[in-house]
Amino acid sequence: MCGIAGYIDFGENNFLNEAALLRMTNALAHRGPDDEGIWLDKGSGVALGHRRLSILDISPSGHQPMHSSSGRYVIVFNGEIYNHNEIRGRIDENGDCKWRGHSDTECMLAAIEKWGLLPAVKGFVGMFAFALWDREERVLSLVRDRLGEKPLYYGWSGRSFLFGSELKALRAHPAWRGEINRDALALLLRHNYIPAPYSIFRDVSKLLPGTVLNIRADGVGNDPAVPKPYWSAREIAELGSREPYGGTENEAIERLDCLLRSSIKQQMVADVPLGAFLSGGVDSSTIVALMQAQSPRPVKSFTIGFQERDFDEAQYAKVIALHLGTDHAELYVTPKDALEVIPRLPELYDEPFSDSSQIPTFLISRLARRSVTVSLSGDAGDELFAGYGRYRRARSIWGTIGWMPMPARRAAATVLAAMPQRALESILSLPGPALPERLRRSVLARRQKVMEFMKIDNRVDMYLRLVSHWAAPEAVVVASEEPPTRLTDRASQADLKDFTQTMLFLDLVSYLPDDILVKVDRAAMGTSLETRLPFLDHRVVEFAWKVPVSMKIRNGGSKWLLRQVLYKYVPPKLIERPKAGFKVPIGGWLRGPLRAWAEDLLDAGRLKSEGYLNPLPVRRKWSEHLAGNYNRQYCLWNILMFQAWLGSLGKG
């Protein structure tokens, strides 16, 4: 796990120098505290920089930037290639290759020289973001892994093409002229993250997962530079839907067990201490159980707990750890501990990011880093095996209203909006109502949301409304317009008949890479900890998409197939309980210890003078939350994280 940065200087500004490149790599020191390296090709204007967190081959032979044996290629690489030993064996069938060491980086270069860039990348199993300079073709290639575990930003600033693992590296370049992207800010308010390819700055993009971007040093063909896919989540989803797994349930259980065991075995290879996060839920318990089943010694497991009982899962993790026999460490976090993290969030996440579970994710990463350098995590189990409540909730809502013709639904919504509450209650209590019983109950309990849902005419829009924080962010962000995303651009969506599969796909290409994986990467790398996610082995992902929904959601429960694997190692009674998630009590804190901090950031005069946010809707949400009439924590956290980030710009 490392940090990479670099640029091509197309201008005459004399930016191609060691000082400029070192400024970029030094901004990523937290990602790679063990080593640093830079390389410049002044004849082509190319500069490559690297910060190293040593995991495999911690000797100097793993130093980067690294040159291929022929000298044609130079690479800076962030990530891990878990099958590098297998690839090495295929390359060196006769055992006559002269290797410098045993790093996966050297193996990658050898594979690229032997087979070419795209064939080599398609054979890599792992997480990666790298920049490869081809000295012969004079092409810089940026490559990101299939699911988006490792980050990579790129963009133009004047006549310089910049790239880096985090935005702070680009901002350190002397040509940087960043302008805040108001349209991306609108996306933040809807989702609590900024979906790729957008970033908070104009002219800077996130490289989409599973793509390659080629930039020629001579400038030919660079306008526009369009990433090209080498692996398609859409194709995997559509194939899995067309050709579902045809084996028995027992065969599916054994197949998933085998795939996860293989993924975890590969990801347990490291030349440094290794452990795992353990929350006590299905996903992390499965990972730790399969780790312990393949380890000759107790696995180091880590969890954090909160004093607020409704948010505390440490007690469950401890029971799982005792059953599995892990070397378990737990830390109970006080509100003071958690609140001390908040001022660090703008620096850690580098662009506004407002998933509040970023706080406990950082805290557990810091706890683990005291003992290990690598930690496995159970993230992505929900997105692959239908763990979120919204999958069942959306199916229920659509099943309730989807039968009604659209004109009838719109008319019902209009009448509902104009009707006094008492009149509504009286009408709904009359004998023989036109609406089903479950819809009558929903109308009374959640009138506003029901009106919104009644106006929705397709399943994707239903999903979008369920995952939206601010339903109309353009009314909040001044002079903004939401750009198309994977959730709104119909041309990029998969052709799937089942509603749950549609939601799983949308999460796979947006929520997972742009929220969950960003949260984990920045929190962990902020403590110089490498995280590995066995569920995101692409072979596991491809099998999960062949598993029918009936093996994921069953009898009102989630992740049925994954649970059957876990129950081979852990008794069901230790697992079966309502899903809690990795949360902190932000709502209560905003009315208590965070109130003064929030009030300062949400001050109407401040919002007006900064010119990005309309004070009226923001202050309305704040007042409703303080009065206790509604829990507006998610909408408010979006605003607060942007405001905190905006305030940090002048300090960078």
C-alpha cells in the first residue's frame, strides 16, 4: 500500500524538477512512511513519484519508481497483486530469469513486458492503481483495479497533466489552479459522497474502476482523454442474470466457501504483521473465521465499542472472538475520543465526504495499526449478498404502489398533499378503502415520503430516492446543476429484470467504490495501515452475481448464502440479531457536544458570504433537528463536512 503521484509538463513553465515532484510525494507521506522515490524524464516531460508502505519484499529491491528489466517501462504502483507468485511461475517456466527480489511490482513489470499491458492487467488478482510510462511508445498509462479499491485522481492544470492517489498531491503541484465544482457539490448533498468520475474540483477526475487512461507525451490524441474499460461490472451483472448458478444450494455453499478461502489465503500473505477488523456481524465474522481456519496461530482481531448501547457491537465481536480463539483487542471509545477525530476529517478525506462512519473506521484503523501493518476487512459483503435493509424496503414499496397506473399515482399524490391530516385519517378509516392496508398504514406514518414515492414511475428512480439525502440539492447549492451519474444515466445501467439485482448493481458501481472504499482507504491510510477486502476478489464478485436473489434474500432475512458459509464455523445463535452497522450517534452529538461547532459552520451570514449554499433550507433543517421534531443528521452532516473542508482550504 503506497501513494503515487506525477505529471507530464506540456508547457514551458519549467515545472519539471525534483522540487515540484517532491512536494507532491511529500503530501502523501502518510500513505508511505517507509521509503520514497522520484524519477524524471526531462526529454519527455514525465515525472513519477512514489511513497512506500513496505508490505512485500521490504528490502531495497522493492524500491519505486521501478524499471523493467529491459528499461522500456517505469512504474509507480499502489496496491497488492495477490497472485504474483503464480504469475512469476508462468513467466519463469524454466527458472532462468534473474529477479532482483520478490516484490509484486517487479512481477507486474515482467508480465507487462511479456504479454503487454492489457493482457497482463486482466491476469492480475488484487487491488491496484498505478502509472506506467512506456519509454518506447512515449505513453503514460493510468490503471485502476476492477472494483475501485485503490484511488487515482487525474486532471489538467494549465499545460500540466497531473495525477495522484489523493487530491492533496495534485494541489501540491506549482501549476495547480483548482476551482470548486458546484455541480459535484450538489452530488455530495444527494449521496454523501461525490461519485466518480467527478471530484470537488473542476477539470479533475477520479479514474473509473476497471479502466485504463492513456496520455501521450507528444500530446497526440489527448483531447479528450477517455478511459477505456478492461473489465465491466455491467457485463458481469448482465451475464450473471442471464446465466445464473445452476447447482444445488449445498454446492453453492461449498463453492462460495472455497472461493473465499482461496481469496483470504492469498490476502494473508505479507512480510509484516497482519490482522483483521471484527465487528461481530456476518461479513467480518466470516472473514475472521476463514482466516482462523487457515492460520496456525491466533489471528489478531480488532474492534471498537461505544458507551451508547444502541451503537455498540463490541460485545458481540468479543463473543465471536472467544469462539474462534483469536487474539482479540477492543477499545471502548468515549464521545471525546470520537469528537477529537472530526477536525482531522478534511485532511484525511481530501475532498468533502460525509459518511459519518468515517469516524469509527479511522478509530479502529488506529487501534489496529498499533499491532499490525495489514488488516483484512469484511466490507462489500452487503453489496454482493443483499445485506442492506433498503433492498427489502424498496421491493416492498414498489410492490405496494407499482401496480397503480402513473396518472392515478400522480393524482393521488396531489390529493394527499392538499388534504388536512384529520380528513386523511377519516377517509382512510372508512370501510372498503381503495388502497391496500399496508399502504394505508404507510400513508399515515410517512405522509411526505409516500407523496414523493407516488410520483416515481420506475424502479431506478425509486432506488435513487431511497439513497438520497437532499432530494433537490440544486435548491441548496447556488448556481448548480446535477451532472449525470451511473444512477441517472440510463445508457450506463445494466439490463436487469429483477429489482434487487438492479439495486445491487447500482451499489456495486457507485455506493461501494465511491463511499465504502473511499471511507476505508482514507481512514486506514491516514494511520499508515493497509486494508485488504477478500470479498472484492473479482472471482468472488463474479460468482456472487451468478447467485440468484433467492439465495441472498430468504424469509425476510439477508445474505442467506453467506450465512450458511459462516454457520460452518460459528453457531447461528452468536450471529442472529438485527443489523446495526458501523455508526456513531451523530444526531445526538449535534444537539449536544457538537452544537457550537455546527452552529458556527451553519451560520446564515457565513453561508451567504461564502456563496456556495443557500442559507434558508440549511437553517430550516438545523432548526428542525435542534427542536427534536426530525432527525436531520444525514442532511446536516453533508453540509457540515463541506463547510469544514471549505474552511480547511486556506490552511493547506
